[in-house]
Amino acid sequence: MNRKRILFVDDEVAVLDGLQDLLRKERRRWDMVFAVGAERALTELQAAPVDVIVSDIRMPGMDGATLLIKVKKEYPGTARVVLSGQADRDAIIRALPVADQFLSKPCDAGVLRVAIERMCALHRLLEDGTIRRAVGALESLPSDTYAARGEAPSNPDAELSDLAKIVQSDPQ
């Protein structure tokens, strides 16, 4: 089994420590990296690619939206998850097109675990690097496809094949 590398980004060390404790059981399955701030996250990405990045939006210096825009451009095969308790409206609007999933703090461990697992499973479905980069770099989906893609991960009965069918049905 190929271990997935997950990068968590926040400007508060206490939040990162909490996430590390919350997800301690996953350390046998995931290589988890915890970065304080966006600049440190970019350094971690340069050192080794990650499968999923989970980032706060509101951070001093480079905010999470700017970070995820860079990740989408430079690492399009990386799944992008926003985990934020509060953010200004403009940051949220900038993050929506580049986030694959948007979760609110505080986040239940099970919800976060499922979101990451689904992103990893989708990553496995898109094993072909060319396809993964193409899907990761998409600027937009038609509104019905976008809505269906956004609803499927939050449906506990949805299967990954359902998500794959939604993406495949995209006429673009």
C-alpha cells in the first residue's frame, strides 16, 4: 500500500498540534507534515510532493487562498482542502475555485478523515499523472457538474464511482 503524504497548514501551532493528536491513528497509513504558515508549506512542497494539502484560509502574510492558488498552478495533482474557522469574504471567494473541499473549524475527526480519504481515493482513481494534472488544473466546471461534484463528497452514501461519473459527464 502506497502511503499518502498529507500536508496540514495553519498559522497557529496549537491548531496543528490538535490536528496531529486528532489524527494520530492515521500515522501508520499517512505521512503527515505540519507547516506553520504558507511559506513553510511551500518549502515542504518543494522538498517532496504531497497528495493532499489541508489549509486554513486566514493566515498572516500569504493567506490560504493565495497558497492554494499557487498549489493548483505548481502542483495540480495535489488535492486541496480548506479547513477554516473564519475568513473574510474575499478570501473565501478566492479559495472556492481552487478548493476541492471546504470544511469548517472545529471539524470532527471523522469528517476530516473521510474528506482526506476521499481525496486520496480520487487520487488513486486518477493514477495516470497526465489525467490527474489535467483535472487538478481545471479552471471551472459547468454549474450543474460543479454542484454535483460539491454535493457528492458530503453524501455518506456516495461512492467514488459516483464522483467519477460526475466528472466524466462534464461536457467540456
